[in-house]
Amino acid sequence: MVRCKVDPKINPILPSDDLKEIIPPNWPQPKYTFSTNTITEDKFILGRALFYDPILSKDNTISCGSCHQQFVAFANADHALSHGINDLLGKRNAPGLFNLVWHSSFMHDGGINHIENQPIAPITNTVEMGDDINPILEKLNASSKYKNLFNKAFGSEVADTKKLQLAMVQFMGLMYSYNSKYDRFKRQENNTSFNDSETRGYSLFLQKCAVCHTEPLMSSFEFRNNGLPVDPFLKDKGRGELNTAEPGDDYLFKIPSLRNVALTGPYMHDGRFTTLEQCINHYTAAFTNTINLAPELPRQGMTLSAQDKADLVSFLNTLTDYRFISDKRFADPNFK
């Protein structure tokens, strides 16, 4: 008898077609366009490979995808703080990644002011990926896989910082999220409607939240102190941590987008809250950290009934984009 053998698992080729700039109806112009970084399938494929490859870390254990997981809108599921090489713990929560071309600054403190520079920050952060860019480039240039990918993308096998940046921006910059129930409702698509709780929640959102979490991106991307008590261990001052910080920047953090917010917990810059209900409760209590408190917030907190809070959560759940989190173009090409 001939011994039976298990057929090897065949990983499907992930689609990377239909790659183009998108500006959904009634959205503002993005801050970054691909006018100097022409979109190509080969650059996208290279960027996707780099995003999911731990080769970008000092000890080859941590990739961008380690802390940015697609099923939670490229946030970090159940991790209050980001985890890096050697089990080191960062001091901030890993935010979701989507609609990045509308951002004019990056990181919770806005310390990176251009999307092409953003990938270098975690790569060179000592508690995240932990390396200098030059050893990373040496590893890429020694890899036959990456010689081939860089050659296809840029017509040269040589990996350098600029090419790495352009390829990664090509992948991350095309992560558009604009197909939630909320979006279909706003576009009056397929007769999408809100139920009574979602309708009440949307009305409350417009009254109480939209001044900072501005439609349609669900953030103004400005910097505010939202009154969180200072963590006595982390002692994070937000923009006040930057060397170039202006006086009065203490405890200011970038306003996050609420798109996909039902997926992206834990919440706040330090991941201290695990539920949306806890987040809402924070805004209904008197604020204790009032240094530079956002002028939009009443010091004694917002007045919301139990029903109001439930309705707000119902509305926030309409911001989940299931098409985005299941789009195979953005999936790990190395999944098992």
C-alpha cells in the first residue's frame, strides 16, 4: 500500500487589484495624495509584505501587524498598552489604522507630522521594534524575497529608507473605511435606516460629541485634554512629552476617530477603559484633571440618563465597517 499523505495547505493569493485613491461623497480632501507616490500593485504588495514581516524589528519577532490586527480595525485586541521586543511594554495604546491620508499628524501626541515618516517611528522605538533603520535595510538587502519585491516595485533591488516609506504608505494609505451602517444611512443606500435607539443616539452624538468627533471622519484630529486622571505610573503628559512642545501642551492628546470604535478597545491613550460604557461614564463625571481641560467639556461632566448612554452605544455600533475588516487586500499574506 502507498502511504497516504496530507496535501500541503495552499494559501490563497490575496487580491491586490482595484487599488485607487478614494474620496467618499461629502468627505473633505485628504491631507496626503498619491500624486508623488503613484499607486501600483507591486508597491502595494511590497508594503503589505513589510507591514506583516517581523524582519522590521531588531530580533525578528514583532511586525506592524503584531499590534495592528485587521479584525479589530488594525488596533490591538485586548492590549491596553502596546507590546514590543523582549516583552517590553509601551506606554500607550495602539490605535486603529484607517483613513490615514486625512491625518495631518500621527501618534497620540502628534509627534510625527507626515504619513511617510510615520512607519520609521515604531521601527526605531526602543520598546516597540527596537532597531536603527540601517540594520533593517541590511536585512532587507540580504533577502532574495525583498530584492525581488523591491525590484518589481521600484525597478531596483536595493532597499532604502525612502522606498520602504513609500511602499508602506501605499499599503496603509489605501486602508479606507467608509462602508459602515452609518455610511450607508448617510448615503441613503439600499434603504438603510436607523432603529429608534440608533436614531436617538445619533441625535445625542450631534449634540454632545460631534464638536470634537467631527463628521464624517468622526474626529477633528485636534489635540485636547479630555479630563482623564493622570496615571501615576505612566505619568504621560501627551504633547507635553515632546521636546518641541509649546507651553500649555501638557495632557493634550490627539482626538481619535470614532469609526470602528466598537472594535478598537481598550480605549483612551493608555487603554484604561475596556468598554464603551466606561468611556461614556467618564464624560458624565466631574473631571479631575482640569489643566488645559478641553473648553468643549463642562467641568462637572455631561448630563446623560441611562437610556441616553445606551442609545449612544447603539449609535456607536453603527460605525463598524465590516467590509473593511474582512477585506482580503489588507490581510496578512503569510497567514497559516
